[in-house]
Amino acid sequence: MKLPQTYSQERYSSVAIILHWLIAALLIAELALGLWMVDLPNTPSGLRAGWFNLHKSIGITLGVLILLRIGWRLMHTPPTLPNQLSQRDVSLAKYGHLALYLTMFIVPTSGLLGSAFSKYPIQYFGYALPKFADADEQLKSIFSEVHYYAMCVLIALITIHLLAIIKHIVVDKINLLGRMKIK
């Protein structure tokens, strides 16, 4: 078994930083697109399907990036947390990040599975992917519901994550963003 590598005790590695900000930007765009597109009318024909296909394509891309980020994190020890943080804050950060990773995995996976059990093919930026499941309205409905509620949890976790960062920067005067900046 390969031991995790540590690149710096002060900041994350460049790969971790790039993956973090790329996933963050795509997640925000994807969440906004997902919330917007559900109210699109079914007519004119193809308009709704086009936006749903774009959402699925971005979701698949995010799923791959999230798996890469989780893999990178498992193989590379993050920098140590600042000494100014309380033990409670350290524990909350640990469990908060674990919840974020878990939810970021569940959201695209449930979306993909919901799409796999629908009667429509999954298109990845215009290319039809091979069908790996037969249409099943009940399974589609279950995975779509999981997708929706996991997305709600993800929005809450992202909000908590951002509020915690703001609290640590403004109230505690700890420059946490310096750890996520490429030198």
C-alpha cells in the first residue's frame, strides 16, 4: 500500500487546488442549471431535452472529477489545520468534508442511475452512451428522488462550508483561503 504524500504543511497541492476550484465552479453552475431547468415546459419540442442533456453531460463530467478528487485526497495528506482552530472546529471540518465528499458522490451517481432507468438515452455532449439498464419507471423515480434530496443536502453543506470559511476569516482572523491558492 502506498502511503499518502504531503506536499506542504501550509497549503494544498496544485492538483488538489485546481480540482477544488474547478469542481466548485462546475457544481455551482450545475446546481443553478438543475434548479432552473426543471420548470421548463415540454414544448417546444427538444428545448427541455437539450437542457437536460447538457445537465447530464456536466453531471457526468463532475462525477469523474469528484472521483479524481477523492482519489487524490486518499493518496495525498492535506496540510495541517491552523493551530488557532479549536478541537471542535477541527472535528467539524473533518466530518463536514466527509459529508461533502459523500454527497458530491451521491448526487451525480443517483442522477446517472435515474437517467439509466428512464426511457431516454443518456447523451454526453451529443454522443449517445450505451444503455446499461432497461427502462424501469419505479427505479427511475427512486433514483430521481434520491438525486433531488441529495442535491438539497449538498446545497446546505456548501452553504455551511462557505459560512464556516467566512467565520474563520472574518471572526477568527485565520487566512484559510491562502491554503487553496496556487503559488
